Amino acid sequence: MGDFTCWKKGKATYVTDYYYEVSHNYPNLYFDKKERIWNWGNRFVAKFEDGRWDRVEASLGSCWIIEDKKGNLFFIGKKTISCYKDGTFKTDIKMADIPLKTGDTAFKCCLWGEDKVLFIGYGNKGVEVLDLNTFEFDENIFRETSLFESNLYDLFRDRQGNAWILASNSKKAKNYFYIKVSAKDGTIEEILSTAAIKWDNHRNTQYPESVLCAADGAIYFGPPGDGVYIFRDGQVSHIGWKQGLAINKIDWVREGKDD
């Protein structure tokens, strides 16, 4: 067991315990936009709200956590989805097989728009879209687009709900670049200027806070190497040691608040 302690006004106050199954691994915890705490394991999922835990049985294990615009939570595993939607737990909803996830290939996913999840198979070509209302897949929505021409590795969501997918295609760029999928109309845009960012193919999911989608529309990338990259108005700029930012690795990028 572990425990949460809140530090407020110079005083530490015990909040609650949580459970983890492997002591040397990070515990399965998620803090949502409504300030609830989520804890899960191979056979359960639990929600901490208003000073108490609600726990239900669920077959989870390793899973992706998706929080939609309404604050509903979805725990997406290899074969099932469990969710807390509209104030109710629903567990072990069976999914159709994900054709992109073949053999030992792992899938990655992110919320796209308000109620869709976009899936990629690591290193594969093509995407699939899961409707969070019906839990049904559409594997043909982007079939005739460039998403089926390049190998896809990682992805993240911006402030407008667009999905940014990390891709490689030697015919188009020497390095990884991003493909933007519009949440408004599904338009696909290959942003080849992002090939200037010295990135790696797991960074968005391993270090999600290394990308900041700022309020002014710019996107800041904290790379595993020198400095920080800024994408603004279709172009990429770099601030590194030559400009006085002598940092070799940035895993967290934050935006301050004006007083």
C-alpha cells in the first residue's frame, strides 16, 4: 500500500491510501480534471472522490487511460474497455480485435475530437478510430490518406482536439515528422517542417509532459537532447545552449500564468 499526503499552508495532512501490485514499479494512478484520483490493477479499478473510494472488479492490467471532454474515463486494454461514464461504472466491455495490433506490435492511442479515440500500431501504417459512444471501430475512415503511406510511432492531442502522429517516410523527410489530423473535419496535414525536431519515437507517450500546447497556439517540444523546439505558424525554431538554454534533456514543459 501507498498513501497520499496533502501539503497545504505549511502543514502535511494524510488523505488516503492506494494500492499497487508491484512494489518496484510506479503505481497505477491517474488524476483527472475533476480532481478525482483513480487507482487500478489487474482485477480492479477504483475512484477516490469526496473522501471515499468506490472500487469495482475489472480485468485491466496494462491499459491506456482516455479522459473525454465531459470527464468520463475509459481504461482501454488489449481486449476490453472499462469506463466510468455519466456517473456509472461499466467494466470488461469486449472490443473487436484491432487489426492494426498484429503479433507483438503494441498499439498507442489518444482522444481525438470529443468522443473518438485514434489508434495506431507502433511502426505500422494506418490508423483506426474508436467511437466512445458505441465502442465500435472504423478502420477505413482514413484508408486513402497519407496515414497509410508512412510508418507511425507515437501521437498526442493538442488544445483543439487535433491528433498529432509521429511518422517516418524516407521519401518525404530524412527524420521523423508529424502528421496532423484535424478534429474539425478530419483533414490530414503532413507537417514536414517538424522533421527539424530531434525527437524519438516513444517520447510522447513516455514523457507526455515534454510537449506543451500553449494558449497562443504554439507547441513547445522538450527533446531528449539540447534545448527546446517551438512550432509556430508552420515553422520550427530551436533555443539551445547557443541562446543560453544549456539543458541536455527536458521532460516537463509548463506554461506560467500572468498575474
